[in-house]
Amino acid sequence: MKILTILTGGTIGSVIRDGYIYTDDNAKKIVINNYLKEYNNDVEFQIVEPFTVHSEYLSHREINTLVDIVCDSVTKDYDGIIVTHGTDSLQFTASALSFAVGNCNMPVLLVSAQYPMADFRSNGQINFNGAVDFIKNKKGAGVYVAYSNDNEKVGFHQGNRVIMFNEADDKVYSLPPVSVNSAIGKYQLKENSETLVITVSPGAVYNYDLDGIKAIILRPYHSGTVNIKSHEFLTFVSKAKQRNIPVYLVNLQKGINYESVKRYANSGIDVLPFCSFPSIYMKAWIGNSMECDFDEFMKTSIAGEF
């Protein structure tokens, strides 16, 4: 059994010094060493360390590097791939890899921790061991996040279906899994996503500078609504449409919706099929980095996002 293990830092590869969490090159390998001690070297881990960062520092460079490594490795003679990663941008990287190799025949699992490994509350080892078990027992293929909520049984969340962390906790949740029959393969992100994300709120100001913006994503209230009666909001959407900048709304579920929803189309808002926000944000970034019909790309299911 041979597993490619890509160590990138994050809390799972960190230590606490002077009351702050820092990445640490020695700490990155603790989960592997602990596993080998407990299970008597029954797995060969081939280790790659392309960079060491907290995931809030993630940029196009790190994502492109991971896409390159994973795309080049899924056709080699590994039984699986594990990527250790920070939690802050975990969902975005899971989505980025899903668009690249979500339909591959090899399991690719992202593993993180809510506390450094030296902290008894950390779920890092549980998550890592669960990922190894997933690979050893051939439980699936494609991209997943392996994560234990409250140090309970590890859940496996399809990469393009993971939703953002709730503000009040650090549990991982995801939308129901779907079949992933296609993917893009290797791609390179531009430095900037050229995408403006707007989370709606009462009394919000919409005087955004649209220079350099190629797409807008609206994150509405939990029921999929926005203040469609706001003159300032409607003027902003109209300004965007005049500049041929598409305005997409996410998180609107099928079913009985509020009356404001029926006014979206006439207001210039395109409602995307229900999906996770990280998947759509990454999709827009990828679309803006490629030669493609952007609007068609955004509205077509590429790698299990819809």
C-alpha cells in the first residue's frame, strides 16, 4: 500500500508559541509518524512538501501547485493521495481539486485539524487515520474531505459539495453527494479571480468599483432572498449588466420561494442551480482563467457542483 502524502502546513502542521499558532516543518509529519507507530508501518507514505503556509495565505500559486501535483499523480501507481491542509480555505482547495480530478479513479483526500496536534482536543489524527482507512478499504474514488466533527466518526465529504464553516462552530458539512462523470484536468488560475462576492445584509452599500471585475456572485439571506426593492441594489445590478458583467445568485433551493424571487430574472440576476458557495467561487475563478464561454461554463455542471 503506497500513499502520496502532500504536506502543506495548516493547523495540522503547526505548533503553539507565545500564545499564537505557527506552521512548523517538524510538526507537519506528526500525523504520519503517529500512524506508523500505531499500525507498525503497514503503509508506505511518499511525502511531498511543496509549500508550508496557513491556509488563509493561500493564493493562485499554491492552488496551481497542488493541481499540478495531483493531476500528475493520479495516473501513477499510488493507492491514494492525502493532502494535509488548513481549515480556513479547505473548502476552496477541495473544490479546486474536484474540478481538476473529481472523476479520477483514485481517492484524493484532504485532511485538516481544528487544533494543533499537540493539543489533546485536535481531531487531526482521527481525520488522517480515517483518510488512510478510506484508501486501504477502497471506499471510493475522487476528491473528498475527511473530517471528524467533535472527534466522532470521520465523515467523508465530496470535494465540490462541501459548504462553508458555520460562524459558531468548526464542523464540516456538505450537500448530498452526486455522481462525478467529468472534470477539467490540469489548469492554471490567474492571480486574481476577477470575481466580486457580495454577502447581502440590511442597509448594505452597493457603490462597488467594477473595474477589473468579470463576474459577481450574490450570497443571499438563508432563504435565497435579497432586498429586491432597494433602488441602490437594482441600480448596481443594472450597472453591472450594462458592462456585460453577469450577476449570479447562489443558495436558492427548489420549492416554494418568497415573492421577491420571481423578480430576479427581470432585474438581471441569474439564479444558479443549488450548490455550495466555494464550488461556484472556484468555478468562476477557473472560468475567468480559461478560454471559454463563461456564462455557459458557469451554468453547466462540470464536476459535481450541481
